[in-house]
Amino acid sequence: MIIYRDLSAVSFIQILACFNEAFADYAIPFQMTESQLRYMHKRRGIDYDLSFGAFDGDKMVGFIFNCIGQWKDIKTAYDTGTGVIPTYQGRGISKDLFRYTLDALASNDVKQYLLEVLCSNKPAYHLYLNQGFEVSRTFNCYSFKKQDILNITLQALSNEYSIVQSDELSPILKSTQWDYSSSWQNSITSLHRVKNHIKLVQILYRKKAIAFGYIEPHTGDIPHIGVIPAYRRQGVGTAILYELAVLSHSSNMKYINIPQDKDKIGDLLSRFEIPLGLQQYEMILSL
């Protein structure tokens, strides 16, 4: 018999084992170490009291990891990972676990539920649609080699430009000058949770910030790049991307969750023969 309960008292080793087994047959199979999964949960703001597992006796066979915070000034849960191990798939566990989660979130005054799902994951997508979720945005995702960026021939910027690095996460550019609001995991709130692991690069023109980019050096993850429109197509975006690659400790880099209708970086990457990768739907449900 499958039972459902929160993860507050479940050992992290058991959580990790279930996670890795569930994602072994994912569209992009991957495995995480204990430190990697802990870090991911910290950056995204997981709440184990409101994250839930499916158990067959003592064996954890499924999970929903939920983060709790404000999203557009509304108390929101963000599903940062849902999975069922392969031998238990097809038994309705995801659906039952999801219903259990919705009841728990609603009883804790959570007003909306946010998640992302790969566009290619049709079963999960239709599960969420049937539960009342609506697509809010379609995200583009890119993966590329650090060396591909370092091989770029940079357009020389005049001496009126300067490039500066900072450990301070709040860029001089105001969020109103960004092309789009970041996804949950790339938001300023998420980055502040792991601020000692994030670097900020800015380009100044006559000492005024006109472009910025964040990098998580140990993973090669780029949470956000922004260039004021008046300074685009002048080599500024390329210079930011290059500086982020220099800072990356990882040979593999990625820039994910760029809204499809606001994807300026895709135009830049295509010039260097870096194609669009996977796409995701951002979906939301009012509770």
C-alpha cells in the first residue's frame, strides 16, 4: 500500500536515492551527489514540511519537492522536482501525490502553485492541464561548451567602456530595464540564497551600467543577461557572454528559462552556431 507524507523527517540520503532513481530515465538522464542536490534545494528555497513523498513500506518511491515564497507578491509554492521511480510508474502515484500536495498547500494558505515542465514531456504536461494549470510562458533553454564562447572573436569596445566584476548581486540596471522577469530559480531572491556562489559582471559606458550578466561559476549556469536596448548589436552582449565564460569553472555552460517571446540571447548564440536546446512550459495554478 502506498502512503503519502511530508519529507521533514525523511533522511536526505533516502531523498537523494529516490531522486536519482526517478531521473535515471529522464529525457536528459542525470544523477546528483548529496552536495549538489542540497545546493539546488538551497538556491530554490525548498520547504521539506511542504514537500511530499510516496512510500511503499519503508521505501520512498516518489516525491514532490516544493519551495515556498512570494511570486508577484502572492504566497506561492514552486515545484522544483517531481518524480516516481521507474518500477512504480503507471500506477497513478504522481496523480495521487499531486492531489495530496494540493490539499496540504491550500491548508497552509498557499495561494498559487508554479512549476515548469519540458514541452516534450507530454504525460506530465497533460497531467498538469487536467489539474487546472495554465501555461504562463514558454521558456527556451541553451546548453553549450565554454570553449565555444572563448573561441569567439570579440569586437573591440572603445576605451569609454569598462568591464567590472562584483560579488554584489543587485545590478545598477533596474529590473524595469530588463527584457523579462526571471523564472523562480533564476530570480534575485533565489540567487541571494547562494550569493557566495554567484558572480556579477557589468559593462559600464562612461561609468554608467549598460549591461550585466550573472554566472554561477562552479556549474556554468547563467541565470540572467541584460543589455539596455540602445547598446545592443554593438558587441556588448558578446563581451558579457565572453566574460561569463572566463569566470566559469565548468566546461559545460547553460542559459535556461528565457521566455520565448523575449529571447534576444538566442539571436546572439545562433551567430556562433549554438542552437536552441530544450523548451519548457512555465505553468501556474490558483489554489
